[in-house]
Amino acid sequence: MKLWLLLGLLIVHEALEDVAAQHLPKNKQPKEQGENRIKPTNKKVKPKVPKIKDRDTADSTPKSQSIMMQVTEKGRFQRPAATLSLAAGQTVELRCKGSKIGWSYPAYLDTFKDSRLSVKQHERYSQLTLVNSTAADTGEFSCWGQLCTGYICRRDEARTGSTYIFFTEKGELFVPSASYFDVVYLNPDRQAVVPCRVTVLSAKVTLHREFPAKEIPANGTDIIYDLKRGFVYLQPHYDHQGVVYCKAEAGGKSQISIKYQLLYVEVPSGPPSTTILAPSNKVKGGDDISVLCTVLGEPDVEVEFRWLFPGQKDERPVTIQDTWRLIHRGLGHTTRISQSIITVEDFETIDAGYYICTAQNPRGQTTVATTVEFS
């Protein structure tokens, strides 16, 4: 009897354990105190970061989006490469997306108002077309979107496009120049460029001095060769001055560029360095008087003069003459001397007073004055 009772209790205990196990999730182990409730996993998930938040960070900037397309055939478009090589005579058509687009292209096309070039703004894009292309058209073509508020527009740096096009033409390894001789000024405070650019992408180009005759190496330290600009003097020095030319070789042919006169500049860039001088500060009645205003400046920077003089309000007749010339001053330095002379004939009392000269260049202006008395 006792044996049957013991067997019954064992059967009931096993049945209760089976029932309890059915209510527990499969493979779930009892949690120990302090165990993390998040189930660990080995699956790698790429975090999704909102793009808008990326742009809000201080260190990130919007990536520039190219808006330029090249029309290759009717109805067919492709994004142009950074450099293109096309045969002279081909028609080039470039389009840039946007309702307000600005363009830049080789400067001489604009200087001479070349009828071969046209730019048209359409509703959704701007179109640049160049027909009957020549080697002289070689250069950078670029466009950009414009952000406008009323009549004031600024360039949208996030929406730009550009390509540099080489127009190859038989017998023209160098981009043609308007003259046979050019001057390059060597300023000690900025780079100088000998602009011998080629029309063939694969051309080998070297720089040469005329006297004493030798090749000038582009060592990457003092002088570098930039395919889009020419030979660049990174730190010009007066030892670099002289007459130089470039030589190009491509396809078994060679060609010499025009010659360039390198002149070292003594005067640093800035507003005009101006002086004023009258031969005498006291003038007798009836005499003639001339006041000279002089500027020493950079050879390639033009200067404009303006005068204020005592007889101006009475419309006193005067003669004003502006001149300039290049001068050499020690160690081969080259300086531009610009002068303006105001002349008053038959000096009268209304001519006595302050003679004020204002000289202006693209970097600023300087005003000087002197007095002339009636004696």
C-alpha cells in the first residue's frame, strides 16, 4: 500500500513540472538580479542619421552639387569631365540647371563681344553655345546658381559646374596670343605667371631663358607648371627677370611660344604712394604756375587723378595733363611713374589757395595738397 502511494506522489510532481515548463518561453533562462533587461545581439545594424541634422552641425558644410551638363547629340546629355579635349571647329553646348545662372569663359570672348558665343537663360536652365571653335577658345567654362533678393544676387557655392576645354588645332600647340611679345611683372608679395598654355592635354612643356640660353626647371619649389595657367613663379625674385619663352612637344612636333619679358617690381601693392610739388609757394600776378602730382607704383596698375583748385568754383580755365612711363631703379627694379600736372596761366588772386590732388588705383586712394600764395 505504501509503495503505491509513493509512486503516485512522484507521478503528480512530474506532471506539475511539465505544466510549469509549458508557461515559460523557450530557451529563456531565469534572470539573475542586476541582469540587463535588453537582450544582447550580434547583428550589425547601420545607424540612420538624419541628413538635416548633419547639416546643422558646425563642422559640416553642404557638398557642392554639379549643375552642368554637356549636350553631345540632339536629345543626349552627359556630365562633362574636369577636362575635355575637342577638335577645333566643333560646336560646344553646355547647360546648367537653374532659373538664374551666372557664367564665366575665356576672357577674350567677352572682350571682343565674339558673335560665335551665345548665352540664353530659359525657365529651368541656362544654355551656353560656342560655334566654330578655335584653339584660342581653350580655357575654363564654368557656371553657378544665383541666390537673389530683389536686384541683389550672390553666388550659390553649393550649385556650380565647370570644365576646362582643350581645342586642338593643326599647327597650334600653344593657345594663340594677340601679340608676339608680352610683359610679366614679378611682384615680391605674390605669384607671377608666364601664361604659355597648350591646346593638347598630353603636350610636354618646358620653360627657357633666352640669354644666357638655358632651360629653367620647374622644380615644384620655386617654379611649378600649371596646365590651366602656365609656369607659376611661387616666390618671385629679381634674379628671375629676363626674357623667357616656352617650348611644347606633342605627337612628334614641337613649337615655341611668344617671348615674355620678366620685370621685377620694386613698389609693393597698395594705395598710391603720392607726392605733390609746386615750383614756388609764392607767385606773382601774371605769372604761370604748374603743380605736379606724382605716383610711384606697380608697372601694371593704372592710376587716375582728380584735382581741386581755388579757381574751380569761378570756372577758372586750367590745363591738366596726365602721363606715365616705366623706370628702372637699382638692381633691375621696375617702377611705374604716373604724373598729373595742373597749369594755371596769368596767375590772379582767385588762384591763390590749396591745390589738392587725389590719386586712385584699384587698391585705394591717396590725397595730397599744397598751398600757393599771391605775392
